[in-house]
Amino acid sequence: MNQNITLANSLPGPAASGPPVPQPFTLRLVIGLIGILIAALCSGLNDRVTDIALQDVRGALNISSDPGSWLIGAYQAAEVAAMMLAPWFAMTFSLRRFTLAVTLGFALMAVLMPFSGNISVLVALRVVQGIFGGALPPLLMTAALRFLPPSYKLFGLSGYALTATFGPNMAMSLAAFWTDTIGWQWVFWQVFPPCLLAGIMIGYGIPQDPLRYERFKQMDIVGMVTGSSGIALLVLALQQGHRLDWLNSPLIVVMLLAAAGLLTIFVVNEWSHPLPLFKLQMLKRPNLTHGLLTLGGLMTLFLSGSALPASYMETVQGFRAVQVGPLALTIGLPQLLLAPLVAAVLNFRWIDSRWILVSGLALVGFSCYLGSHLTEDWARDNFYWLQIMQALGQPMSVLPILMGATSVVLPPEGPFASAMFNTVRGLGSVIGSTLLTEFSSQREQFHSHVLLNHVGSVSALLSQPYDGDGTYLAPLNPDGSLVSSEALAAFSSLIRRQATVMGLSDSYLMIIGLAIALVLLTALLPKRTYPPHTLIKKTD
């Protein structure tokens, strides 16, 4: 308790003086918090649905592949950059005003996007929407840490966890529904009705704090400029690196060097600034450091439940998004029940949250172990048991991390923790997607070369008698002549499918290694955390 008092007294002047008045936990406040949750879920859905439906959007707007890739990169860069800045502006302009502004601005950009005349206008609108959308998850965490009483705090954090487990796993089905049934415009418009409802709920339920313009006197201008621009350049480099061949592209090299320089300045500035965006001194607390590292790793782990099955079904089996969607729903829909259920379990004092975390990681890892045995004969039904384990393991992984990390965060430090957590989460998603794409591609190329070398060294695999009934055994006749271009194309397709399957299998194994690393980190770094309400009772 004395340590907490010392930490509170060490906070910088404007952040510590004149804090917001504590609010009673009423139904009206609950309505406001649900409004912020709806807006944050819309932000996550918008990002993933647009990504999945990009091909349909490009076709409708007559946009080619290379310019179209910037629609994703620009949004993600703006989104992650905004995550760094949102808590500071919420504290300055009041949580209610700022949340209302970004929610309604986010919805307005969604309405305008289908009417954009060209790619430049569309990218600009995506950047603005990314800024608004990226601000929403940090505001949800900030509100949960500030308003929820100890006995409800874990349930509030379970709502935040839904932004990492529910939204991304619902995106595939929604993208297929809009593009195949309703119309591609609803890829953007889908967020308008719920955001309008969220705005009404936020305006009604969230209390109005006074404006705090005095914070501008200690505004971290250097940190805002270097941090947001550095992180945006890093995200763009990661998102475009595979397409532009990484360090063989001068543009990627320049972006990476600029990002490294800007982020170095940012870190040095944040350590000494009186009112920083990131309070880096908080990283001395093992539970917070563990939470940030593990949360970043989980963004890669969770792709094993969405990206890998979808990649297999679409690439190997030729399924469309509408056929793959039920797999993701198996993870997404149960989160509405499982997330609060895990929170209820963690509320028992005798349960060590670290064991729940390890169990969740084990479930995700074991599902990846089963997935590593996939073959070309697998169908959608083969994945359901894997998805069920993912559905259980994901909330069991996220919530203990949030519980452990926020246990060492004082109420005045909530905006600092929110900015760090959400920036790591946003950047972790981009890094995870990039890592998985690059790793799968490299392993697919490796296996393709191995298979082709093996085929080339065994002549019987290339030249066998052709029975002429429409099937083929090999692309060449015994004399070395080509059977037909169709036979060669079919043979090449067979090699490509086999290499893809083996590359995806290796990706599952890579994720297992990451899960084991996170288990070891959990065994070494964090201290045991007790439910917030039990600490209050113990103090009394």
C-alpha cells in the first residue's frame, strides 16, 4: 500500500492534480460503457472485413492490386499511430467529448468511402478513418480502468478482450455476407448503424469531465511527432515489405531507417518528459512488462485460428469466403459467453491466473499441433475441433494478461497503460501477420524446391505412360515429350498445393514454438495476481 502511495505521488503534475471525480457505478454508466465497447468492436471489424473483402472492393472501384494494397497499409499505419495519442487527448478534452467525436467521425468516413472518386481520395479517407478507429480501443480500456469498481473490473476487461477475440473471428463471415448477398458498399457502411447507436449511448451514459487545457503547457510534442510518425512508417514498411521484396526496395529501406531513428528519439524523449505518452518507468514492474510482451505474442498465436485455416481452405481447397466463414464463427460467437465466464473464474481468489494463462496457451498450442498434421485431404470439418480449442484458449490467454498487467497500474496511470497496451497490440497484429505471411511463403518455396528436385531426380515421376482417359500420371511421355499443356499445368498445381500444405504445417509448428516461449516467459517473469475485489476486502 505504501508503494502505491509513493507511485501516485510520483506522477507528473498535471496528470496527478485535479483528477476526474469518481463516478457512482449506475445503470446509466453501464450503458455508456457498452456504447464504447460497441464502437471499439466496430473498429476491429472494419479493419478485418475491409482487408478480407479488398478484392471485391478493388473490382467495384476499378483499382489495381498494387495501389489497392495501400488501402490496408494506410489504415493500419494511422490506426496504430492513433492508439499512442488517444488517451492523452481523452484526458485533455474529456473522455466523453473525445469518444463521441471519434465514434461519429469514424462512422462518417465509412459513409463517404464508397463515393470516393479515385484511389487517392479513398486512401486519404482510410487514413482519417484509421485515426478515428485506432483511438477507440484505448478509450475502451481507459474507461474500464477508470469507471469499473473492483468487483466488476475483470468483466469490463473481458469486454476489452472481445476486441481481440470476437471481432477478428467474425470478420470472414461478415465480409462474405456483404459482398455476396447485400453489396460491397456495406463493407464500409456496416459500422454506421452500430456507431450511431454507440454515440447515443456514450452521450447518455458517460459523465462529462471538465476540459483540462492546462495539459497543453506540458504537451509532449516531440513524442507525439516522433512516436506516431515512426510507428506509422514501421507499420507501412511491414505491410508493404513482402510485396516490394523487403530490403531490395529503396522505399522499404528508407521507411525502416526513418522509423528506427524516430522511435529512438521517441524512447529517449519519453523517459525524461514530465507528461509523456508512454511512462516507460512503469516497465520496471514485471507484471506490466510481461503483459506487453505476451500480448504482442498472442496476436501471432491467434492467427492460427483464423488466417491459417482460411489460407488452407481458399488456396488448397478453392473455397470462397462464405464457405470458410463458419470456421471463424466457431471461435467468434462463443466469445460472448466464454470471455465473461473466464472473468468469473479469475474472480476466485484461490485460482492463480498464471495457470489459466498457461492452460490457454496449451490449448492454442495443442490445436496447432493437430493442425500441423493437415494434408490435402482435409476438409472444413477437420478443423472444427481445432477451432473449439482456439475458442476456449483465446480468452483464457488474454484475460489473465490483462488482469496481471492492470493490477500494478494505479488509476491515474490508466491512460499511460492504455496507450502502451494498445500500441503493442496494434503493432503486434501487423508484425504477426507479416511474420506468418513471410514464414509461410518461405517454407512453401523451400518445399516446392525440394519436391521439384526430388521429381527431377526420379525420372519415373515425370514420365509414365498416359492412359488417355482424361487423367494423368505425369506430364511427360516416356520419350520425354510433353503429354499436354493441361497435364503440365495439373502437375504444377499438384506440386504447388503440396508445397502450400507443407508450408502451412510448418507455420503451425512455428506458432507452437512461440506458445512454448510465452509459457516459459510466464513461468519466469510475472508475480501472482489476486482479483481486484479481494484486495479491497483484505485492505479493509
